[in-house]
Amino acid sequence: SNNTDHFLLLIMDFSRADTILTEAIGTITPAAQLVIWYQGALVHEVALGFLDPEAKTRPVTAETLFDLASLTKLFTTTAFMTLVEQGVVSVDDPVRSVLPEFSGVRPIQPYENPLDWGTTVSVTEQAGTVDADKVTFRNLLAHNSGLPAWRAFKDQPDADSAIRLALGTFFSYPTGERVVYSDVGLILLGLAVSRLTGSPLEETIDQRVAKPLRLSAHFRPAAPLQCPENIAPTEFCKWRGRRIAGEVHDESAWRLGGVAGHAGIFAHASDVAALGQSFLDASLLQRETIAEMTRLQSEFENIRRGLGFALWSPDPEASSNPFSRATFGHTGFTGTCLWIDPSRTLVVALLTNDVYGGREGRGIAKLRVQIHQEIVKSVDAS
């Protein structure tokens, strides 16, 4: 049967997906990497586009690093779950058991709009308060804590004051009432990981996730204002007054010194796919832990969440939708995504820097769905 499997791998044809991705270069995104694992083997890898889309003299390679944005959350969550497995902490512990500053009754109010600075977002019409003492790590991981999606960390004078803002934040809805995907919750999780280990977050993720899986993934790949050689640039940041290259795109992570639980890791697609494959192999975490992380923990409208993971969505425009209902993964704002489909033993890592052209009128959502549809067709046809 091994020979048959090997033969299947040889005849798998991902040319349709490649064509769609090639056509997207220069129109939707300047650069991209796609890595596909199937039945535990690397079956496809492609790197396309240019790091300098205007001059086109620096082609993307398999070693090009991309700003993973919120795929960082999977690294933070995985590091936290290694601590859970060791009995250092439980997902049902209150957050204040590790971060005592995160305690007390706090108001529900609108939060700053990350996509339209100067305006606010109201999650609920309800006035009222939330008791931070009752919020657990499970709530942070399932994004139903009541925390706002975002706070204006970028407007704080330094990293310490940004950390104080996270620990002292108001809430935006009653805990458990709905699902609001929250950077703030994962910033707190990152702070908790650091407190629990007594080491900086980047060291903990390196020791507990990157090194065991032999990944080159890391925070802060280059000093600001240098021109890093092989890192995909992101957008021209009006706030920082420069094209972002080699420093984190996310303003909150930048204010936190480039290292945060929600964003900041740079890696290539083979790193991201290897992290994904570790959840099929149970090579880093135990099967019981993975089952708990990928089980439905919270649901609101079409949003379904596990612990740290987004789960399959019935929304046909969601990037998970072409895969099976058992699928879990994550997306990142810069144009990245990782999806793991256990029903097909399939891992797909697609990294782009489509935010290069700015935040308006982006084509990444549609592109992801098209590419995932073609990959699924190819796998099912073989």
C-alpha cells in the first residue's frame, strides 16, 4: 500500500491552484508561498512574486519570511497548551490566577475601531459591567471573554503602558454571551505564558514550539529601518511614515516591542505547514489536548471557535469552507492562513503580503477560497 500512496503523490496535480495564485501576483498580492502536506508528506511547494514589486529584481524564494500576523496566535496557544499538559496551569483557571492585575468589576463600553481610527465599535447595546475575576483562559482561547477585539495600544507612550492597558482594559460585552475575536485576549495569554515560565514570550515559543519542530519562525527578524534581504514587505504605514519591512505590521505588536501573543512572528510557509502537521501527528501536543483544542468551544452566527483555533465555517466566503467540517486553522491580517483538514489528512499553508497595497478593497478573501477549492478538487480527484 505504501507504493500506491507514493504513486498517488506523484500524480496529484495542483496546477489549477498554481495558476490562480500566479494570476494573483501583481494584482492581489506581490508575493506568495503555498505549501501542501497530504497524508503526512510534503506534496507541493511554490514561491511566487517579488519582494520589490516595482523593480522585480528580488524574487520570492521558499526561504522568504512573511509576517504571519495572527497566525502568531497559534504559536502562543500551543506554548500555553504545553504548560497545561505539564500541569502548570489549567484552561479553566481564572486569568487573574496568573495575572492578578486582571481583576475586578469593569464597565462594558465601545472600543476603538482598528480599521477606522478615531471611531468606536459597540458590540452590545447593553450597559453594565463584567467581573474580570471570573474570566478564564478558556474564555480567552475561545474568544468569548467579553474583551474588546482591539485597543489603541499604538497610542500608548511605551510597551509598559501598553501592557498596563491590556491588563486594565474595559469589556465590550458580557462574558460568554457571544464570540468577538480579540487581539486583547491573546495579548493577555502571551503575558500569562511569560509569567508562568519566567521567560520572555519569544524565548518560550522558541523553546516549546519552534525548536522541537525545527522551525525558523521567530519574532523581530530585522532591526527597524534596515532593509532586510529576504522578508516580504507589508504596507506603507501612515502612522509610522514608512513602508514596513522586517518589522511587525501590527501596530499593537509594534508598540509592545515587536513581541506579543497575538502577532509578531515571521516565518515561511514550510514552517507554518510543519506546525499544522504537528496537530495531525500529535508530535508536540497529546491527542487528547488537540481534540479539546479542535472541539467546538464557542459559536455565534457563522463564527465557530475551538481553543486558539478557528473551526470550519458554513459561510461559503470563509477560507475554511472548501475543506471538511472537521477542519481547523487560522488566518492573519497581512494575508496569511493555515488550514488543517483531518478528514483528508491535508495541511495547507498559504502566505501572502497582500496588505502591501493597503487595507481597502483587498482580494485575499476570495483568493483563499478559490485556491482552497482547487486544492480540495485535486486531492479528492487523486
